Amino acid sequence: GQPLGPRRLSLKAVPKLPNMEAFLREALLKVKKQARGRLAPELCFQAVRAATERPFAEGVRRERELFRVLLTSGQAQALQYAFFAERAVRRWATPGGASWSSAAPQPVRKAAVIGLGTMGRGIVTSLVKANIPVVALEQDLEYLNKGRKAVMLLLEHEAMKMEGGAQTLDFHNPARLQFTVDFDLLRDVDLVIEAVFENMALKKEIFHKLSKICKPGALLCTNTSALNIDEIASATSRPQQVIGTHFFSPAHVMRLLEIIYGRHTSPTAIATAMQLADALKKVGVVVGNCFGFVGNRMMFPYVQQAVFLLEEGSRPEAVDQVLEDFGLKIGPFRMSDLAGLDVGWRSRKDQGLTGPSLPAGTPARQRHGRRYSPLPDLLCEQGRFGQKTGKGWYQYEKAGGRTATPDPWLHNFLSQYRDTHGIKTRFIDQEEILERCLFPLINEGFTILAEGIASGPEHLD
């Protein structure tokens, strides 16, 4: 029976807090850093700010205005598109007529991973988290022990993030996770993921061995980022069971799983790989077989233009800054340093674009009649492979370090390079950086669609 007025919080004056201004300033900086280029978090901040400065009714009115801005924004439309695109890619189809509606997956009760490098470790971690028993295989005991240590560290880290902690993962149990150098332990697995480095001869040798050892129904997957799936499958007696499962680094974090079918891959194999993506809580995208598939094929011209911009007068930190401010999580040069410059270098050597098999007298900045930049090759020749060596496009506090700082050595190296090749340095503005990097990426996407490598634009996005 008491009047509500005095107890109604919305009618009370907003209490003034000490150092409110400083607190809000700091909060805004944090939000801007975490939400690079994203509108919604910044507008949320503005709504909270209004609540501290204005009476309740006015604060609510301001919140509604801000919400309307977001509701009609391009970013909201893009996020909604992305939401539906992730669901649309579950409905896959191949030009051969196989599709999600008619293909049934096989159960995966036990899996194996071959190779415990960066990718293999992340894949093992993903499988353990998905409650799929794993056999992890390496070539010798030294590599096996190194890999085991790294995997255990990753799993302990993941367990800490989970509700029930380590008990839920139970990764010390050999029935759940087993390390070995013995191929014979792969006799009863339902699926093998090969994650050794990008070398065709090595992959073919492994797949030849697998097709002799694994049970007839086992799915043979290769985590390759660019190599021909059909050529790998040709080393086996069961090409219909061979499929590409291209994880992205770090494999236990990144949500994309590119699934590549070859000429002979069966619809059942595709359906099983898609079901695996689901079990790993990843977005599986089914694409066709060509050099670089979809993800890396679109990256090639993007990174290439970024390097051309350096030739003409830009710096790695300037290019990265523009693309990160635009909203990409990481710019092309920080990304190269993270992935390792030696990966691309090895691939370019295999293609004969650089290295000992390059014919003498080849112009430094041309290959097959098209512009080429040897800059990444020159860095690799200096042993600058990125984070793993502590130096790449940036310098790091130590080998394996994470904090990228601009490197005066590299700036000096770039100016010497321009002098050697008679390139006049010019100022390059943000607009040009953005267009030169993103347009080739988009155009390559259209070419991929035109060739039928991907069945719809959502698959590329």
C-alpha cells in the first residue's frame, strides 16, 4: 500500500560517479580496438554513455535512435547475409549431380592424423574436443615427442576454457588419444587426415601406404592447401575414398573447413566430410579441385598486389593498417608472418617460379609474361620466415614471438630493392591500397564461379 514513486529507479537522478570521463574514454578505446571497423559495439557504448549522462526517458530515446541507425546499416545487412550464407553452404551439390539431399554419410567412430606440425596439432585438438578417438602418427620418435608435448599444451589450454575442465576432454586416456610411429595402428580407423607438409611425392607415398593398410571403407583425407586431389588419389587403389579437407591455421580455432572433391570422390565421402565439419563445429564448404581451390586461390592475387604496393613505395605496416581498419581481422603481411613465409616459398619452388629450376636469364620481375615480385623469395633466402624465426615482414621479440613491430632493416632493404630495379618511390593513399588488394580478390571469385569450382557466391563468401 506504499506509493511507488520514490522506489521507481527510472525516476531517480543518475548518480555521478568519480572519474566517469576517464573511465568512459578508456572503455571507448578498448571497444574501438576490439571492434575494429564494426559499428554495433561502438553504438552500444554510446547507448551506455547516454544512460550515465541523461535522465532515463531521454537515455531510452537515444538508445532507440542508435538502434535505428544499425537496423538500416549496410553492416546489419552483411551480417544477416553471412548468417544465412553459413547455413546455405550445408546444401552442397557437385556438377556431376551428387548433392546433400541424396548422399548419406558414414559414421566416424575413430580417426587418425598423420603429421604433428602446426596443422596436425590443431586438427588432433579439434577431434579430441569433438569426442572422436584419435590416433596421432609421426615419422619418428623425436618428432612424435615434440608433437605430443605441443598437443598436450593445446588441449590443456582448451580444457581450461571449458565448463567441466579437463575431465570432459579426458585426453590423457589412451583410448581417446594415442600417439604412435606405427602405421599398423591405422587398420581400424574410419577416417585418416594426412597433414604433412606440401610435397606431392611425400603425400603420394603416404596415400599409397594408407590404401594398403586402412580398411576398405576408410575415408582418406588430405589437408592440402593447393595440391591436386586427383594426383594424390592416383596413388591409391580407391580414389573414390580420397577427399581434400583443408583446415585453416590455427586449426583448432578457425571455423572454416574447405572440403575438396576430386574427379572420383564418392558422394558418400563428401557427405562424411561435411558431417565431420559439423562434429568439429566448423563450417564445411564443398568446392571443386583446382590449384589453390577457393580460399587460397582468392588469396594469391590479393597478397600479390599487397607485395606490388611495397615495390612501388608502401610499407607492410601501412598496407596492414588500411585492411585492418577496413575490418579484416589481420592484414596480408601479418598473416604471412603468422602462417610462415617458407610455405609459399616451397610452393613457388615446386612450380618453378623461383629457386634452382628457374632458367638462367629469367627477368627478376617477370614470370610467364606477367608481372612477378621476387620480394618474398628474397626474404626467405635471408632466413626470414615470419614469427617462427622472429623476423619476416616485421620483427618479433624472439623466434616464435607474437608481437609484430616495423623493422628498419626491411625498410632499408625495400629502398635498396627499388634502387636496384629502378623503381621510383611514390606516395600511395589508403583508397588505392584498399582497391588494389580487394578488387583482385573479388575478380578471382567471379572467375571461380564462372569455372564452376564453387556452386554459389555464398560458398566463396
